[in-house]
Amino acid sequence: MPILTHSTYTAPFWMQNAHFSTIYPSTLRRVAGVTYTRERLELVDGDFLDLDWSWSQQPHPCKPSLALLTHGYLGNSTRQYMLGAVRAFNEAGFDALAWNHRGLSGEANRLEKMTTHGSTDDLAEVIQYALGKGYTSISLVGFSKGGNLALKYAGEQGSQLSDAIQSVVAVSTPTDMPGSMAACRGTFYEWYFLRKLRKFLSTRKHLIDQQLYAQFDRYRTLDDFSNEYISPFFGWKDYAEATSALPYLSNIRVRSLLLNAQNDPILSPSCSPETLARQSDYLWLETPRLGGHCGFYEASKDGLYWVDRRIVNFVQQEPKL
């Protein structure tokens, strides 16, 4: 499929810096007009996921299409990039379902198990639940970690993917987890994620072996947590290798868009695999020169960003295969 290096995204002159274009939208953006209705999904392992629904108010002769959105690392359904996409889909006539990863909905979960970058089993249960609601046209949309989950799931399913899944969109996605983790090492972003991870784990202290929890104080990097705590829990040798979507991309059999800015400070160049995309009949790769990580700022009157419109545009207007 095409390598879309000449993207329509243009950043204002004051939004050229990779870090500013990442941090500004994350901290100062405010999206109005989204009201969620929460529903709890009981999982087969005895835990639960909290699902946040936002239904389109547009008139429909039949059941509308569904956008199923997955947030990024240690985020939730109320992140501004999620709210922007939800509103854009609602205004385009789609219902939207934004699910919260385990322990990130505001309520501690029952089990120690986390939703990792590779936890497609959690995503699969959400998809099956949505299918049970009668939706016959579903688009998977993921941001950062959520994009990795969406692409990995589509690749794992391959030709067995439900016909109801019409498209996949992954934004600012670390498809090559080893490369992305290397890009973060020793940076402000690693410090930021470590701080959030420690806070998250503190809410789960009662679920974790106390001798093991006491060891967390000596962990100084994301690699420490990933390889000394999370990987052993799941029986993996290496967290990044086990969770990366990259090995599954060639097996995708549904129309998919991977949208990564060239100046994304959290991604390595290997997260945007041009050769693989050229060889695929299903994967579009769009790499705007600017945009940062989950940024793509736009000074618009309605509060939506270019990325919100681009996602909906791909789902609605690109030719079906």
C-alpha cells in the first residue's frame, strides 16, 4: 500500500518542536461535548474491564457503525486524544466505545494481571462483547500502546478476523517495542512513565506479593519493571519482544492505517516499517514530518485536531479492499 510521506498535516510555526508538540496537547488540550455512559464487562478470568460508551445523535435507518477505541500506556478513556476521536466519530454518525485497561478506570481490579502492550486477549473480549451488541461494522482505533494492541490483534487473527471489523487505525504506535523502548531510555519520557507506573502499581499493592513489591524501590528504569516483574508474571523472556506488533503486521488482512509522525520522540524509525508497508496489500503507512507523539495540534474553532478528522476520513472514505 502507499507510503504517505506527503501528509496533509501541517503544524503552525510555533508547534515545530517534537517535545512541545507532544507535551502541549497532552497537558493543555480540552475537548468538550463528550458524555460517557459506563458499563462493566466481566472477563472470563474473573476480572473486569470498564467500558465507556458515547452514542451518535445522528439519525440512522439501521444500527450505526462502531468505533472501538483503545488508549495508550497508563492512560484511560478520558485522555484528550481519546475524547477528540470519540467526538469526531459521533459527529460523523458512529457510536464510540472507549475501553479502559485493567486498573485504569479509576477503580482497582480484582486480579494482579495487567493489560500490557501485547494483551490482545483483553481487546478480544471487548470486541466479542461489541459484536454481541449487534454491530456489523466496527473500526479498531488505537493510540500509542492502543495502536500496538489493535495492529497486533489484527495480525494475530489474519484471515480469521471477523468480517465485521472493517478497518484499523493506529496512531503514534510503537510497533517495534524494542526500538521504542530504546528511544525512551534515559529521557524525560522514561522518567514520566516511571512516575506514572509507580503510582499505578501503588494502587495494586494489595494484589502483589509483598516481598516482590518491596523490590520495586530498587528498580530505576522501565526495563527493570518490564523484565524483572511483568515478563516473569506472564512467562516471557523479554517484554518488548513479546508484546511488539511488528512481527504480525505482514499477516494483517484488513484495511489498516499506521499514522506515525517522523519527529515522534517516543518512537524509533523502525516503528514505521516502510518496506513492509510497500509489500502489504492492506497496510497504509502515513508519516507526517511533524506532529509529535499523539499530538498533531490544530488551531480549530470546533476544538478537534487534524488527527481526529484524518482517522474518521480513513475509516469512511478510503477504498475498501
